[in-house]
Amino acid sequence: MPGSAFTRRALLPALSAALGVLALALPAATPAQAQLQLRIGSGAFQPMPIAIADFSGDASLGTLVASVITNNLRRSGYFTPLEKARFPESPSFDAAPNFEAWKGTGVQALVTGRVGRDAAGRLTVAFRLWDVGSGQQMAGQQYGTDVANARRTGHLVSDAVYTKITGLGPWFDSRVAFVDESGPKEHRRKRLMVMDQDGANVRALTGGGDVTVVAPRYSPAGQDIAFMTQATGQQPKVQMIDLETGQRQTVGNFASMSASPRFSPDGRRLVMSVQQGGNADIVSVDIASKAQTPITQGLAIDTSPTYSPDGSQIVFESDRGGSQQIYVMGADGSNPRRVSFGEGSASQPAWSPKGDLIAFTRQRKGGFAICVMRPDGSGERVLTEGFHNESPTFAPNGQYVMFFRDPGGQGGGKLYMVDITGKVEQPVPTPSFASDPTWSPLLAGR
């Protein structure tokens, strides 16, 4: 995590004496044995009722952290946070809640916490997750960081609660880069921006003006973003920006257009589409040495290449069969095979970080659907469908897909996310019109 250092300690009762601040013995405060679980994807799925109390200690920061957690869990679609007006008590962090009172509200889980500062002035944020039905503590953690990172501790607590209850991987402690679009439809100003996954802390990475930015992609191994940029009167080219230093560099010295950059899993290479006359081939570029390796060569337009999480394969789109479809090949270009079938065209593939699914855009009958399928092309299903949906990108845990939707007319695109069951769809707030989202890896440990 550039610019900050987090420390964390478990707050399970066995460690409470060592922590000092949690030396108070709590009744029934033993880790729950998996009583509280949320089954996602079942036909009768209902979000879990949960309560997130304002964290005690620093009142303003405690309310902020609790509101971040509440908003995150609600947006996930898997939880229904209880309104504060229905709280039966203001629970203390250092004592067991009144579980009978909380049962009366219908909630199944309760989050309590405390925000304070240590002797050095650093922020300390601690939380407990309670199973209301059993009266047991399911999880607890303490984080130490700079005061400026208060919101981020809310994301970390959200991830801890989400993963404990759902069994799915974390994703709240992440960011999204996207193309910000402002101005009239005929002359949109397109800038590269980055924000927290919930739409907070937005900042511009490029200035716009006469330079157009499209198709950004996060590196899965670091804080770099590759994107295609085009200045007025010049060929489009691929550039890369380091989010920590702000330094930019052009990747690949091509005389013709280069586009659709994607990082290798280790972040050391970029694959991209390079125009070759009326065709386009996929080329790999070593970022350090600048060495270029052709991956595909032929009379077709091959573009939008994306590595599998283990780096052994590449999924891409091509018109080599007569229409725009999705293919999978070895990372060296060997054994290309078509994996998208059915009605219409298929484009913009994105491989899940888990490796189990490929998301893509399917165009048919004047509509655009965001779909997923297995890497062999089986099990295709529609997550959402409408007039114009494009550019899917997976959350770090592979459970959600973000995309943009443009309703047409004089309006513009907006970001949305949908879970891989297709049952949860949520808008993602941005300052103005937006397109081409790309989800970062988890920030923890970076």
C-alpha cells in the first residue's frame, strides 16, 4: 500500500490479554463454529439482515467507518443493514451485546467497533463480528494506520465481515480506474481517473484536452495501469502510468496503431493488438527490455487479448471465422480455438481472477449483453442485457463484474456492477459520464 502502513491483530478472545485494550473477559465470546453462513446462488436466496453499530471512541471517525461498512455490505447485494432507528441499544465494544434484544429486530449478525489513537497519534480501529443467534463472536481484528486512512479501514473491516459470512474472497479494499467523459456528445473530453471501488477518493491521472484515453487495464501485480491514448493527428499508442510516481511511458515502438493492452499475471509483459495493414495481430512486449514477440499472424483482426490467471493461455476476440467471436490459445499463440457460439457476435473478453469464468459482451438483435462462460465455452449465461452494455471487468474475488452502460441520445455512459449469479445489479457512482472500467487487484499488502 503506497504511502501507508497497516498493522493488524486478531481480536479473538484467546489473544485479548496480549492486546491489553481487550483484556475485559466477554461472556460467550468464543469463535462461532460456522453457524452463520449465507448461501449465495440458491433459488431462494435472500440478503442477510445485519446491523453495523457506530464505532465508539472518536465519534466522527467512528460514524465514518461504520457508514463505509454499511454502504459496502448493502451494495454487495448480500446483506440488508438494519436502520439505526430500529437499534434496540447502542452496544459497547467491551461488553457482549444484548442478544435477545437484537434477535427481536430480525438481524442475524452484528458488527461493533471502536476507533481511537495510540500514543504516537496513529489511528487504531478494532471490530467484532457477532452471531446474534448463537451469541458467539465470529471474528475480530485490530488495525493500526494513519488517520488519513480511516475510510480504508472501513473497507478492510467490510472484507473481513463479508468473507467470514459468505466464504467468498475479499474485494472492498480495491480501486477502479475508468475513463471520465465530460462535455458535449460530439466532442467528449476523455480523462483517465481512479477511485475507490465505492466511488470515493476520485482523482484524475491524465489531463484530457486534445488527448483521448480509452481501454485502461490494471496490472494484476502492481500499481500500474496500461491504456490506449491518441493525440489529435497522431496514431493511437499504448502507454503505461505508475500510480505511485505518476510517471508515464510509451510501450512498444510501433509505426501503426497499437491498442487493447493487457498485463501478464506477473506484470512484466503487455499483450496488445497492433495494426498490420487492414488486419491486426496480437503482440507481446517485455516492459523492461522492450523486446517484442508476435503471438498471432494472419489475415484477421485479432484484438482484446487477456491472459489467464496462471499465464498459460490468452483469450482474445477475432473475426477470423467471419464474425467477431472469442477464441482461446496458448500464451505462445499455439492451438487457437473458438469458444463463443450462439446468436450474434462476442467481444471484449475478460478472464476471472479465479480462472473459472470469462466475461464478455454479446451483441445480438440490437442489444448488448454482459455474459459469462467457462473457459471452454460451456455454461454461457447472461448477467444483464440492454441497449448498450460493454467492457466487463472482474472484481478481485471474481464474484462481481463491472461494466458501463450507455443509453444513447445526448447522455453518456454510467458504470454498473453485477454479481455472477445475475441477481444483484448496482450503479457505481462517478463524477460524470464514465466508460471502460478496470478493477484493481486487492490493495492489501501492496
